[in-house]
Amino acid sequence: MAHTLRNKTTIGSRIFTIVNSTLLIIIALICLLPFINVIASSFASTQEMVAKRFILFPTTFSLDAYKYILSTPTIFKALGVSIGVTLAGTVVSMILTSLMAYGLSRTYLYGRNFINFVVVFSMLFSGGMIPTFLVVKSVHLIDSYWSMIIPVAINAFNLIIMRNFFQALPGSLEESAKMDGCTDFGVFFKIMLPLALPSIATISLFYGVAYWNTYMNAILYINDSLKWPIQVLLRQIVIVSSGMQADNTSVDVIPPAQTIKMAVIVIATVPMLLAYPFVQRHFVKGALLGSVKG
């Protein structure tokens, strides 16, 4: 009888696994279809874009959209700006976030509850666009690359996730380290940070994506077009191409606006997709460990 129950359980679990896997594959394909359409459309020819509304595999490959975008003289300058802002911003944000998160995770920190309240409060209410602009202007950051980093250096949500991660670590680690003569900074850099690598990888990805997609801050604080990040320049390319195509004399020279938009999406997305595999194994673990305890 026990053998029969085991067989029934095994058969039931197999059926569940098959059905579950099938549903997940279908859902994954549905999520991938729009992205595949974007990539395929960016390589489609003018005639195919006009004839078809949805493309999964272009019959005729064309690089006209990418040639048009890359022909912009400042494209590589903007790409360098975005890479620099992303790398510098991620490093600055991780240093500030990890230090503040570790401090707020210590129960003996004076005023800890009030600071935690202010952090949570800032998630719900902010100063607003105009006050923030006035602050940035008053500290002379207008037209500076730092204007895209300093105002968003610490994200409250990321801070709370990392704080919870540090709180979940055993307090005995800190006590034993201090008994061996370790300072607070020594405990943080030699013990806590190595243990927090999954959380650091996850939060770094969050910050990296945010800095790479910087658009509004650049629009508000950067007046010099040579200092624009890639997102702002790509948006300008789309606007210019759409405006020029309104003139019938330019239709044969410039690729369709829809193709250019798709190519812009690919160029703006691919760098982050290439970075994701390097932190993917830490991603789920870091996010869960930092969110299960509040």
C-alpha cells in the first residue's frame, strides 16, 4: 500500500512538473516576443516595415538604422559619458549605501529609529523637481557630470534591502572580531562586506541600470549637448529623424522612424543585458536575503 502511495505521489508530482514547466515556458515566450520583435524590426528593411506590423524574423536584413544612428558624430562621446556616469555612480552609490546600511543595522546606533523613519519617509514624499533643481544649482553642479550622480546617490529602497541583509548577519561575528582587536571599520571591510557579496552584486545591478537609463536628470541639469548621456542623445536622434521624414525629400535617405526607434531600444538595452549574467547567480539570493526581514 505504501508502495502504491509513493507511485501515485511520484506520478502526480511528474504531471505537476510537466504542466508547470509548460506554463512557465509559454509565459516566458510571451514575455520574449515583444523583445524579439524589437530586435527583428531594427534589422528589417524599409519595405518590410511598411508591409508588416509585427516581425519576428526579417526576410531581408538591413543595417540602415544602425548606420544612421552610429553616423551621428557625438554618439561615441555620449556612450562614453553614460559608461563613465554608470561606473562612477555605481561605485559612489555602493560606498554610501553600504556604509549607511551597515550603520543603521546596528541596534546600538544613537538615533537609529529616527533615521530609519526619515529613510522610509523619503520613499513616499520627496522635495520635488523644482526644490531639487534649486539645490543642485546652489551647489554649482549644473552642467557637471556629478549632477547625474549626487542627487540620486542613495536610493531608499536599495538602502533598506542592504540594511536588512546586514541585520540578518549574526551579531556574534562583530563581537568576536572586536574581541580580537578589530575596529568598526575593520569589522565592516574585513568581515561584513565579504559576507554581503550577494547583496552588493544585486544592489550594484539596480544602481547600474538606473544610472545607465539616466534621462530626466540629464535633461534638467545638463545644458551642454556634448555632455549628454546616451539616452538623451538617442531620444534626440529619434526626434530629428521623425521630423526630417515629414519632408518628402528625405524619406529615401533616412530609415523609417519606427526602425530607428527599435534600433535605439536595442542600443540602450544591450549593455545592461550583457552585464546581467555576471551578477545573475547572486541576484535572487541577494534580493531575498535583504527582503525577508524588516
